[in-house]
Amino acid sequence: MEEKPDLKSMNLRELEAWIQAAGEKKFRAKQIYQWLHEKHVTSFDEMSNLSMELREKLKNHASLPVLREELVQVSKIDGTRKYLFALEDGNMIESVWMRYRHGNSVCVSSQVGCRMGCRFCASTLDGLVRNLAPAEMLEQIYRITQSTGERVSNVVVMGSGEPLDNYDNLLKFVELLTDENGLHISQRNLTVSTCGLVPKMRRLADKKLQITLALSLHASTQEKRMELMPVAKSYELTEVLDACRYYFEKTGRRVTFEYSLVGGVNDTPEDADRLAALLGDLKGHVNLIPVNPIRENAYVQPGQRHISEFKKRLEQSGLNVTVRREMGRDIDGACGQLRRRYAGLSLR
């Protein structure tokens, strides 16, 4: 059976071409696009300014991916909301809504699972199932907006999956998310995370977008990085940092360096000094992340004093450093935790 085209993953030009090929007038595409990306409808039947005949045609010849809210956990500490969404094929993904003083932020997943194998991450424990379509990435934001009744002003692609491992769909997602006919979120309010896929980092730099690139660094030496992140066996630390320099040269956007602090593993004063030496000329920003413990490994957070000392040591070398504010610690906060726990409950 022929797969129906996914209208929500099309930009306006593609939708215009499709609607005209279907024998309809071009202006219908703009109407459909508004229903999808401004009003976030969940069915073709809701498109009330289209004829019944056209709505039937759309139902018969096109698809409209919609996520179903399976579970939502709300933090009693800070109001962070963690969503478990069911995809139409039965797979599950996670998204997180966080309220900050500067606006609401949503962290979206880009894949079902992940094949990068980072030792401290629950997303990767069951491997990669499949990539998400642009519509499925957008849908996480649309459903959360509907659920909270509040506008989203910042988006981070840092949930389950490696975004640059789903490169083409990521670019289309960015195009649709920032389109003036949709949510129209500024590229500068979008952050994309990567564990360091060097060729894709360089391809992204050549696009000269204004998004923030966040590198999951997590170690101050190649050896320690290989221990924590198998992807490091493919790309040397020097290659990865050169790609970061290239990204800054091409876009003028400073790179954020994500560094998960794991007690007794990568949090020594020597680690801090080596990290400072590595990043000294990169004009980046270091985001320290006290590791979120997961049941499947023995990694623990350093103590608060230890974290502060590590931060201070980096700042004394001239680096711009923040410690990520922990959000939703009481609600399966780490990437992949909620999906795994739900799958475990479903099997019982």
C-alpha cells in the first residue's frame, strides 16, 4: 500500500505543489498550512473553511501525524512538565516543558531512542528505533502548547536522540518552526545539541543559520571522552573542537559546551584545568550539568561544594560558565528515563 504524504512535514511551497497536483486551487494550501501550523488542529475535519469534498480527499490521500499524550508528570518543585507521547506507530517519545523568567522552553526529542551509546544517558540503552519526521518534532511543541495554554518562546533539541543523526528532518523542522506562517520562533531562540558528528557539524555551519549549537563534550581528554561516549572513537576531540571553531567562523554564533559532571570520573581540578586549556580560544559558553543518576549505571553527582569549586576554577581561567539549574528532578528528569520506566510497567 502506498504511503500517504505527510502534509505537516511540508513547507508552504511543497504543500502548494501537492495541492495543485491534486487538482485544487493553490490558495487552498495556505488555508491548510494555517490550520496545521497556527491552529494546530488534530484532524482534517476541523478545517472548517474547506469543502466537505476537499476534506474527504485529504483524509483519503494524505496523512496528518498527531501525537497522543500518554502521560504527563508535573514537578512539585518547579512546575516542570514531562510528557510521554505516543506516536501513531505505537512508539513512545519524551518532551519537557520548563518555565523560566525569560519565557517558556520546550525540550524535544529528534529520534525514538538513540544509537550514540553515551554511558550516562538512558535514551541510548535500547538503541535507535527510528528517526522522527519534522511533523513529529513539531507536534511535541504543538501538543504542549495546547496542554499548557501558554506560548513557547525557546526550543532545545536535546531530548532523546542525536539531532544531527537525523540531519535532513532536523533542517526541515527548523524551517517550519521558524516560518513566519507558523510559530515563527526566532532561530536565535533555538538550540540544537550534538555529541560531535563532525561532518554534519560542518554541513550545518555552512547553512549559516542563527541557531545555537551545543556540543556534548563531557570530558577533558580524548581517552576519557571515549570511555564516556563511544562516538569519540570516530571523531578525535581535536576534530570536534575544530568543527566548533568552524561553526563560529561561519555563523558568528558561539558554541555552548555541555559538560556532565560525574562524581569521581570527570570532576577533578585537573579536569577543570585541562578543560580550560582546551576551550580557551573558542569564545564559547560552558554549561555544567550535575549528572542525573539513572538506575542502569553507578554514576553519581558530585557534591554542591565540589561543583562550585569546578565552576570557579573554570571562571578563573576566563571562561563563561553556568551550572544548569536542575528542572524536574522529582519526575524522571533525565532523557529517556520516563519512556523506559513506562515500557517496563507496560510489560508487567
